Amino acid sequence: MEGIGHLLDGEAELAEPILHRAGEVAGQAGAAPAASAALAEQALIELERHRWQEAGRLAGRAVDVLRAGNLDDYAMAAFVHTVAARAALAMSDPGMAREHLARAIRLRPLLTSAMPHRSVQTLLELARAYLALDDAAGARAVLRQAGEIIRQRPSLGVLPGQAAELAATLDRIGQGPAGATSLTAAELRLLPLLSTHLTLLEIGERLYLSRNTVKTQAVSIYRKLGVSSRSEAMQRVRELGLLGA
């Protein structure tokens, strides 16, 4: 947390040795979440320095630790996979980047104000990855989610300023076509239940939503996925890897 505090102050030089030490201690103690996060934060620092190979190495180690600890369904995994996606893009591997992004996307509902710095940091890195892939709609969706958290937790160091800069970039680009990456957190939360036998009414009861709200969200999902039915939507999200294992 001390290292992250320096990052939020825009002091990567101070953060780096602390994060390195944190990663070593966490690895020795078997604290996989802390080890993976420390490695991913170091990878981000290397990305900012344009040291692509070192960033890729650190991101790869972060993913390995994540998987060894069976942590792929936790919110922190969204951050690690997003950093890995950015590293893959820096090394001109968009296919690998999209695989990591698919894993991060399905965890977006877990990115909330409960841990604001990590959630906003993840969403901003997602926005940068989408911009690198010329996906303005995806970048706009994650920035909107980040903005909601920032409004609740504004004291996040350099992150609100970075969000504003990314928003200004998107304003110059324009809207862009909506696709799977532009699904909202609420729509992503609905996806696993749409793959079951539950009716829209029963899904609403599970999520404490009205049937009309569930229907509206489902229709929006179909539109963004370019399908016309629930079964087609589920086939599409499986192809995209948005339902997990």
C-alpha cells in the first residue's frame, strides 16, 4: 500500500523499489494476491518507460502467480489481466491482448468503490487498452464506470486527472460503434444468469430488479452483441470468453 500510495502521488521512482520488495516478501510468504498485484504494478511502471520486454516479463509473472493461486475469479484478477493486455499490445500481440481483456471484462462488476484506487486504476488501463485497439465505445464504457467511482471517492491522487485526460481524448475521437466491450457493469452482471434456465422474472428476483429492468438490460445486451435472441447472445458471449470457465 505504501508503494501504491507513491504511485497515486505520481512518484513511480519512489514506488518501484517498495513494490519490488513487497513482491519478494509476498512471494516468500505465499501471499499470492499481494505478489501478483505488486508484479502488475511494476509492469505498469515499465510500460510508462516504454520498456516493453520488461513489462511483458513482469506481467507474465503476475498472471502465473494469479493462476497458481486460483485467483482468476477475484476483482484483483481484472487488474492483472488488464496490465497483461496492455503489455501484449505494446509487444504487438493483439490476439493475446484480447484474451486477457476478455478475462478482465467479465470481472468488471466487481470493480466498485469498495476498493476505489484499484478499481479506477484497472478501468483506466482498460480504457487505454481499448483506445490502442481503436475501440472508442469500449473505452467510453469503462471510463463511465470509473467516473462513477471517482464521484464517490474523489481523493485518488493522479487518477481523476488521468481519467479527465482520457475522456478528452475520447471526445476528440467520437462515439464509435457499440460492441461487447461497451457492456455496462449491470449488463455484465446479468450475463451469467441469462445462460441459465431462469426466466426474466426469476432473474430479477435474484438481482432485486424488476422484470422490466432485466428485459431492458437484456435487449441492450442483444443490441451490443449484434444478436436477436437469448440463445444467440449466450453463444456469442461464450465465443468471446465472457462467461468464464
